[in-house]
Amino acid sequence: MTYPTDAAVQVRSAGPPGDLAIWFFILAELAVFGAFFATYAFTRLNHVELFNTYQQHLDTRAGLINTLALITSSYFVVRAVVAVRCGRPLQCARWLWAAIAMGGVFVVVKLFEFSVHISAGVTLSTNTFYMFYLSLTFFHFMHVLLGMVILSVVALKAGRGDYTPAEHTGVETGASYWHMVDLVWLILFPLVYVMR
């Protein structure tokens, strides 16, 4: 049996990749994050000095490492989708495990950041900036963990050969969710860590 090469792979459906239900979930999640970001931006406008002062206490290098980790993981997920479309489920699984490993880098770095702030006595009630910082980053952190669980299930199924070029909706569904997690971080990082 022959399968298409990477160059010949094309999207096979007119709709969005993956299961349609995941897109309702993704849109709902993006709406929640969007409201959170808008509230953050509005509050920041009224407390510019406070936010600027405490943003300087954030570890921008850790945020940058996490940005690179998630971008890399999204690339690995793209390669996994291409692999399964080309009839290479084991290669798909390997790419997914690599993406999960990058997610693990994000988790470790974020836990280190959280531990530094908590050991310094920072809580949700410390001030308005830290309330937003901890809420936003922890909410996103939980999405990363959920995404890693989803990708792990998909990787296990791919490793068993459960996906084919004709039927790999599960891979595209997991990939779509993971890209949403990445996209949210690409907004969160500059908004919370960088913008002054």
C-alpha cells in the first residue's frame, strides 16, 4: 500500500480540522481568555504605575523559554499531523511525544516561577497586578496540562496504529486544541510580561 508524500498531503475536508465539537470548545475558551485579557488591559490603563512596577519582578527569561517551548511543541504537532496523513502513525506518535516533552518544559519552568513568587509571599490578594498574573497564568497552565493529557491519549492511539490517512480525526482534534493553548500564550506572554 502506498501513501502520499509530505508534499502531496492536502486537507481532505472542507470544514475545520478535527472534530467539530472541539471547535465549539475552543471558541468558548478563546472567549473566556479574551474577556480576561480585555479586563486586564482595561485595569492596567487605570493602574499603569502599579503594573509597570510589579511586571519588573517577573522573570522574562522564563517566559521566553516557555514561549519557545510552546512554539516548538506546536511545530512538532504539525509534523505529527503530516505524518499520520502520510500513513506513518508511529512517526506521528513520536512527534506527539516530542510535543508533550516540550509541554513538560513549559510546566517545569512555570512551576519554578510559581514557587519563586509563592516563597516571596505573593498571593492573589497581594495586589491587583499579581491577582491578574496568577489567575491568568494558572488558568493557562491548567490548559497546558489538559492539552498534554489529550496529546498523550492521541499518541498512545497513534502508537497502536489506530489512525490511518483516511481516518485521523483524533490527531487533528488534539492538534487543534494544542494550537489554541499555544496561541493564548503568544498573547499572554507579551501582554503580561513585556508590555509597559
